Amino acid sequence: MDKVLLTGATGLVGRSILDELRQRGYAVRALVRSRQRGEALLGDTCELAVGDVTDAESIRAALDGCSIVYHAAGLPEQWLADDSTFTAVNTEGTRNMVDAALAARVEKFVYSSTIDVFAGRPGEAFDESVIDPQPKGTAYERSKQDADRIVAAALERGLPAIFLHPSAVYGPVPAASPGLNDFIARILRRQIPMLLPGGMPIVYAPDVARGHVDAAEIAPTGSRFILNDHYFDLVELARAIVEAGGGRVPPVLPLAAARLVSSVGERIARRTGKPPLIPAGQLHFLTWRANPSAQLAASELGWTPTPIAAALPPTIEFLQQ
């Protein structure tokens, strides 16, 4: 069985991919920035290689003996004190991974992109057919757009890349970056006084992992697959969480008020270096009301998402433990 190099293994998507790869018998080497942290989060589930996507030499060393790459590392935050960090990690880190993979002549390069790279009107369904040529509204999105272009351009240089585009991820997965799990936990604990307007598409973490590995095993080079279950307004999502595990459904903050709080908070954050109460990027994403279609993954991979009614109970049990 081929050996895999996995980046982002301590994150929600990466750890889910790791578990899926191990179930299928792959030997996995994880690139981790800290051995101590990697051992604490990953235990003996895989081999560890200390390095960073921003350190090209460490990537080349970690790739030794690996024929498949899963690049799931990245910064998914909606706010950072220095926007250039998004570029350093998401964009240039991906460039480093691509260059190292080309030099090593890997057999597969499986890239965890994002639904943010696609063009889509608010609330309207969209698919993989149109990459948005215009810069998106946040530094995170623009860094992922640039990273996606780097991988796409490398196809012409012989990179055997496949693109996966998950929506907001949640699930019973131990990870340093909690993703949507943080929202679920805070609803259960009654820690959210008011919901923001808008919503998001969501997908169960084990399904995301299955989609990645299935695509790597059967899809042709250059393929793109959206991995998404369903779009939820935050009120709908909170109601589903409460019905499954308790808590309460908070009222919704009016959009005008949310924009005012976000604008003032962003100005203060630039002076203090501390995150605003409502990051502009978060509000931007929620009000996009992104509605991606996973029909291509269903038809070409046989991929089906786990409905929220079945996915929330194990997620809530995990969070409560």
C-alpha cells in the first residue's frame, strides 16, 4: 500500500482524512509543526514528521518515501491581526507543497480547497463549473483563491491534482481547530446570546474524509468535487442542535446592527490586535448564503452525505464528553 503524506492532520478535515486512510490500510505520515502537540492529538495513529508548510525544506524531507499527498493544512480563521499570515500559510504554503510534490513526482496530490473559490449568487445553487475570477471579500478567501490557482496551474506541469471543496465541517473528531463544532457546543451551553443573520452550508466530517479518499482512488486528475449536505440558516441549525441535545435557540441580531457592531469592532481590533466580536469575514460569509451542490460527487463518486439528524447525535455526544 502506498505511503501518504498528510498535512493538517491536527485539524478537523485533516484528522478525519487520517482516520479514513487508516481504515483503508494506508500508511500515513503527518506533517506537524510540534511533535509534542502532534503526539497529544494524534497519538500513535500515524508517523510524525516535524515541519511546516511554510518551510520548503521540511516538506521535501517529509515527502521522502511517500507517493501520495493530501494537503489539508490551512488557516480557516475569519480574522487575523496580520492578513499577510493568510498568504504565507494558505497561498505560499500551498506553493511549497506543489513544488515539493512535483519534484518528488508523486502519484496523487489531493488538495482540500474551499467552496469560496466558486462563483455563486446569494441563496442560489452553484456547482464546480465556474471558478470566480473576481477577488473575494476577505483575506482568507483571497488566499484560498490564489492557492487554488497555484494547484490548477501546476496541472500543466504534471501535478496529478484532485480538488475537494467542503462546506462548513462538523463531527465527532478530536482536532485543534474545531470548525463548526464550536458553534454547536456554544448552543448546547447557552453561550450564544444572539445569532447572526444568514447561514451556511454544512457537511459531516467523516463524509468529507470519505469524499477525499474516494476521489483519490477513482477520480481522474483535474477533477473537482464539492462536498456538502445542506444549507441552513443559523436559526434552523440552532433549532436542530437544540432538538438533538438541548440548549436554546437565541434570537437573531438584525443585519444592520450586526454590520455596525462588526464595523466598529474591526476598527478597534486594528488598534488592539484582538479579534472583533463579529469579524467582517464571518458576517460576509454568512450573508453570502452559499448554496453549493454536491451532485457531481454523488454521480461520479457515489458520495452521499449523512443527514444532520443522524450526524448531530454522535457529534453532540463527543462534544459533551
